[in-house]
Amino acid sequence: MDGKQAQVEREETATPRIVSEVRTRFAHIMELEAEEIDMDARLDDHYGVTSMKSMRLVSELEIELGVDIPEEEIEKMATLNDVVRLCETYGPQSGGAKAGGS
């Protein structure tokens, strides 16, 4: 299976809203078109993402999607598919920290 096919399969199994939000917000932050985004490209090497931009992306996703991604997980994000997986893992629908918070 080639990389592009693997990317498509991962995107099809992920929640479409999460994939869309991650892609759209990342494109806005990096001043790119959403269609240009490769979900498997390394954030640091391919896109030159700084820690500040990573934090901004996560902050926007936390607000929009209600996710609560721990700081130690943010440091491990290598691709946007990693971001999608973290949103699914720490989102309200998965019992993440904000799911039943008061």
C-alpha cells in the first residue's frame, strides 16, 4: 500500500469533522490552501511548524472540538494524522478530560 492510499484510508476511518477542522485550521495558520495539505507530511520538516504554531493549532482545536490534549502529547505530534488521532483520543466523545467536566 502506498503512502497516499494509506493517508486516504486513515482519513476515511477518522471522524470527518475532525479531519476537516484539523486540515482547515492548519491551512489557515500556515497560510496555505486546505487542498495543499498532506496529512502524513512531517509538521517540522515539511511545513516548518514551530512550537508556537503547534500550540496555536491545538488551542484552536480545543476550543472548536472540545478536546483536551495533554501537553506531553502535543510534543509527540509529528503529522496532522497524529493531531487527528489525538483529537479522537482526547475528545468529549471518547471520554477525554473535558467530556464530563463541570
